[in-house]
Amino acid sequence: MPAEAATIDPLKTPTLDPVIRSRLVPGVNGLDLHVLDAGFETPGRPCLLLLHGFPELAYSWRKLMPALAAAGYHVIAPDQRGYGRTTGWNADYDGDLAPFRILNLVRDVLGLLHVLGIPNVACVMGHDFGTFVAGWCALLRPDVFEAVVVMSAPFTGAPAITDGEERKSEPDIHAALAALEPPRKHYWRYYATREAATDMRGSAMGSGSISAGLMDPDPNSFVHAFLRAYYHYKSADWPGNEPQPLASWSAVELAKLPTYYVMNRDRTMPEDCAPFMPDAAAIAKCKWLTEAELAVYAAEFSRTGFQGGLNWYRANFTDRYRAELEVFAGRTIDRPACFISGRHDWGHYQVPGAIERMREQTFTRMLGCHFVDGAGHWVQQEQAVEVTRLLLAFLASASAC
């Protein structure tokens, strides 16, 4: 079924800087796309396109957009397919996954540029899963995307050419994780289950295994509490986030990852995050994500659910969609590139060797690789001033190349 049956309005919240406008752009690859943009008043400005990850929104870029616009750019951040106020996508778990495969997500981006009449983009930037859309944009259409920034998740390019038998012969990491004591499971596999979206929306809460902080019968309150715990647990505010490189893609090594990546086998994501819910004092001190700002996320995900974003993971690990990407195996990204991550983010180490492959094989013009102090996974929100400084320095260097 469609994500929304009724017309939806642009986003109205006092937590957005007045220079940012919210609008709906119809007719984008079958979507009515919700977009935040800034610096739109002056025609012909160079364009920056910002692509969010999971569970995020265009709103996740709110702290960077005013300064980037003040530097002379037209800054555009869409709610991508499956998220927020963008409509026209199917939220049914049993629906067609093809619209969520990476090539169609790139088509969404190109469709938006076409409708807006923007022929090229000075830089496409992605965070978390948005990194993969940004990376594929740069790999497939270097004539459109003149530079690329990837944040938190290294982009390693197109998969190598394999056949089905080779994939079947790979070690079963999921069985190995389940055999550990205590048993574990990878969040990628959990995100592919039918139950994941229901668990995170609070539609079917357990009898008592979730902490009291997440036991609220109001779905909006449940989602608000879950997201507070999840965002905190993956941020620099949680002192346990002291990442280190993993030696191999093995169960023993992966088990070093926090339970937001390698979960307890018999728990849901809210159950694994609940023990790390910050107390009232810590929440009051959290300036990078106030309660009013978190309420925007909670309201959007309470309304849409999480299935749209989870479908990205499901499509990404579907063999037939992976196979169609193998035709680009070995292709490099030759536009100027930059990687930015939080120093306290396990994301850049969750796949062993990914950073090295990104720097040495995928990108031929990597101008910077930065690990930002005081930031975990939500680097562009946790340390917006420093990230903005790094971006403007990179953009200046890229334009001089």
C-alpha cells in the first residue's frame, strides 16, 4: 500500500532555521519528494545535494545547511524514498523491493535534479546508508556529480563479479554468530525480518523485557523513547564507543561491535538499546539533539513506520540486485572525494578493511579522510561546526583541482 493516502503538507517546525524552506516536489520517478533547501533565492548557485541515512531524514542536515548556503551554495536535502514526507512508495513488507534497489535510488536523485532544472551538482554528500547512494551517484554519473563526500560508512564501490555458487560457498557468518555464547546476530539480518519494523514502531511490545523507558502504549512516545536510546547509544555521548579496527570478518571479531550492530540473538533492536537510555540529566545536556528536535523524528517515523528505510537493507542484500551492480566491478571514482566520520563511530570499522579499500582502490582522488573528535555516528549533528569547516575546506580544494 502507498506510504500515504492523503496529501501531506511541508514540514513546519520552529527547530528549522528560517533560511531553510520545506517544499514538495511532485513527479520525481513516481514520487512526490519532500525537500529541504537553503540558498535558493539566487538562481545559478552551485548545488550541494545532501543524502541522509537510517533512521534519518532530510532534517538530519539542518545544522549544516544555513552555513553552507551562506557560503554561496544552493543546498538541497530530500527525504529519500521510504522516508518522511516523501510519498508514492510502498510500505508493504510483501511489496516489490525493486524500487528500493540502489540503481533506482540513484534514479530518484537524477529525477529530482531533472525536475528542478539542475544540470550538475558541485558535490553530493551522503551519511550512513546515504553514503551508498552518494557513492553510486559519483561512480555512475561523474558528468553530473563533480565531487563526493561520504560520512560514517566507507564506500567501497561496485561488488566484484561472482557467481551464485561462489556466494553459497562463503562462510555462514550468521550461523557462526548464533553459535557464540551468548548468541548474537547481525543487524543486517535483523533489519531484513518482517518483525523489525513492528518492533521499532512499538506496535507489538514484549511483556516486560523492554525497559520501563520504552514501555509506553502511545506509539509516538515509544518511537520517541526508542530513537532517544538508539541515537544516544551510537553517539559520542555513550562512553562505550571506543572503536578499533577488526582483524577479520569472523564471528569472534564481529562480536566486539556494540549490540546496535551485532545484536543479542533473542532481542529486538529496542530491547538491545533500552539499557543505554540516557537519564533526564543527560537528555537535558544533549544540545546536538534536543527533545524538540527528536520530536520531529518521532512524529515522522510514528506516522510512516520504518519499513521504507528497512527495505533499502533488504534490497541491498538481495542477490539479483547485487548481481546487476557487478557490471560496474573495478570501476573507480575519479572525482575529488572526502571521508568524514566521528572518532567514536564504530561504523567505519564494522566491515574490516573497508576504509583501506575505499582509500586505495575505489577513489583515485581522495583529498581528505577525517575523524572528528567528540562525535559518534551522527557526526553532522554532533559536531556540525567542525563538519561544516571540513566541508568548506574540501569544496575549496575540489574546485581548485
